Amino acid sequence: MAGEFFSGAASNAVGTLMVDYLVKPIERRLRYLFRFHKLIEDLHQQQKNLNREQTRVEEDVKEAKLQIQTQVIEDYVDEWLTNVDNALKDVQNLDSRVEENKRCFRLCPNWCWRYQLGKEIEKKTVYISKLVEDSHFERIGHRAELPGLQFFTSKDILASKSSTAAFNKIMEALKDDEVNMIGVWGMGGVGKTTLVKEVGKKTKELGCFRKVIEVVVSQKSIIENIQDKIADFLDLKFEKKTKEGRAGELWLRLENEEKVLIILDDMWNKVHLKDIGIPLNENGKGCKIILTTRLLKVCESMECQVFVPVDVLDDDEAWTLFRMKANLNERVSRDILEEAQKVAKECKGLPVAIVTLATALESTKTRKGWEVARKKLESSRLVEIGNIGEEEKNAYLCIKMSYEHLKKETNQKCFLLCALYPEDHSINVEDLVRYAWCLELFGKADSIEEVRIQVLGAIDYLILPCY
């Protein structure tokens, strides 16, 4: 009985092996010959399916680019569309070969040709079927980082002892789960914005945060403006019209985001984060905040958990930066360097004053010229300006002097025209041209094109030395 059982089992096993290794391969090969037309029908059906999916994906790509003009289509989407184009071209090629051989062997089919072509058709049908399955993407694209918005480090920026210490303190605070609000404070022009931009860049490189959003708050803390800037980074379109409604929409969006760092730059007064719609980090959700301000009391009123002071440059650092920006290399005579060093000291270690003044005086090539510049600074008297501390007045003196060193009156007029715009406003060049034309800033020009040439020339001059 046992022998019969094992004999039957062996017989079944042998039968299965024969089916798998002999019958099925033969059946598949015969299909290439006798079901040739069915293989072609299957190929054309998958071709239709692929055409449909190709159209849908291309429409999704168009829609994505329409909604966000800076949309970058994912590499895998572009690769899929390329593979689809190639596959559809292959189908056309196979169809041409089928038609060609039909004419040649209408009465007597060439079985070798039919076998080989049937095999290729089945293989291509399977490949196209896989492309159809892979056509549903999790996302089509992502927003590109725009030039000017991305965080970068200028090669001309000098890392000082104070800024390096502040940078390290901020980075350590960001690692602490208990810290959600970091206040960076220091006098105007000391380099707070440059510092936090470097922090933003570094945290993105290290993968500490998935999104880094920078918003300039300025003196007039208009909630709607701050909301708009954050929403723009998130590609969020508000449905609500009121400030409170928009805050609710922004809160829900940020609450579901992971690892978001928001930099609130140049704050002058306390703002309520709930009024904007910013939830603080909790259990990995929400946001961490870095704010920059000139006033320590703003850090205190915002209940920052970490205070990071940024100080001016020491004498050696200030002189190094001044020499670099004024192009005072080793070939410059000692007497000129001595006079230039006195001018540098008038900047009181403020990077913004050093860079502005040194750039303006770069073309000064004589000791007498540097001596005149120094005496102008020492004798200047600054009219009292609101919100400006005694220690910051030297920065304005340096900027005033750099303005006086603008070579042409047209450059000065263009600079003053730009200064009439609100803080952090994006200035349209054509608007400047129209205003200059209507106000006759450059005299009675013969045409608006003549004014445009003068405005463009002035802008190029102002941008080049970073005025």
C-alpha cells in the first residue's frame, strides 16, 4: 500500500515536471505561431491604455506648472513620459513590420518570422502593461527654490568671533526639543540677517528641517503681510478673507507639517503667533522660531527661551573686512594704509558701515583723499532719527558719506527715488523709468527711452558696488 502511494506520488511529481518544463514552453511557442493575431490585439489594447494614461499625466504636469510657475517636475515623472514615448514608437515599428511581412507572405506565412515577431510583441505588451500600472504618481512635482530666496553664504562675508559663537549657540538650541523660540538681537547693521540666513542654509543641508521659511517683519508688523509671505512658501492659497480666518487655515497647515523652521527677521515689536497662525513645535509637529531684533525687550516680550547676542567686530576683524572691501592690498603704501585704518575705526566695528564706506572709498588712491574722508566723518553731525541708538549713528554717517561718493548726480537721484519705496519693497525698473520721466529727474530728456537708458545705467552702478 505504501509502495503504491509513493509510486503514485512520484508519478504525479514527474507529470508536474513534464508539464512545467516540456508542455508549457511548447504551448507558449505555439501561441506565438497560431495566436499571432490575438497577441497583436492585446498589444493594441495596452497601447490604448498607455495613450490614455500618457494624456492624463501630461495634463497633470500642465496643471502643476500652471498653478505654480516655479514647479519642478519630478525626475521619475519625466523618465516615465520618456519611456512611454519610446514604447509607443516601438509599437509603431512593430505594426510596420507586421504590415510589411503580411504583404510579402500573404499566401504562405513565414513561420520563423511569425514566431520571432510574436515573441517581441508579447514582450512589448508586458512592458507597456507595466508602464500603465506605474502611471499613478504620489506627486507630480515640487516647488523650485527661486534665486534670491535660497540661503547662501557670500565669500566676501567675514566670520567674526561674535557671529561664530552666535551661530554655534543657535545650532545647539535648535537641537534641543525643549526650545521653540530663539531670539537673536544686536544693533542695526551688525549682521543678524546674514547670520540667520546661514543658519537656515546649514539646517537644510543637514536635514534638520524639511522647510525653512524666512519672513521680513520690519517696523510695521502687518499680520496679513506676514501670513501672505508664509503661505507663499507653503504654496497655500487662502480661502478665507479675514485675518482670523487666514490664521486658522495657516495654523492647520503648519500643524500638520513636520520639521518647519520660521525665521522672523527684523522685528521691532511683539507679535502674537496665534494671530498669524503659527503653532509652536509639539511632538515633532508645528514650528520652531528664530527671530532677529535690535531690541532685547522684543526677545523678552516674545518669551524666547534662548537669547543670542550678536556683537560688532573687534578691531582686527573690522580692519580685515575694511581692507578686503576697499581693495587695500599689500601693494598699497604704508601712509595710505595708516590713514585708511583711521577711517575704518570710525565705523565702530559695524559690518554694514564697513562694507558700505570701504566700497565707496575703493577708488581713493592717495593719502590726502583718505585724510579728507576721515575728517568728514569726524566732523559730521547726524540729525536725530527715531529708534536709532547713539552707538548706531556712525553707520548712518558712513552710509551718508558713501552716498556723497556716488560719481554722478543721476546715480544719487536714482538712489533717492528708490529710497522712497517702503521697506523691503520689490522695485519695478519700469516704474522708476516712468517716475523719473514724469518728475524730470534727469532734465528734459527727448524721449522716455533716453530716460530708461540713464535709469538702467544708474541701477547697474548702484548694484555693482552693493550700495
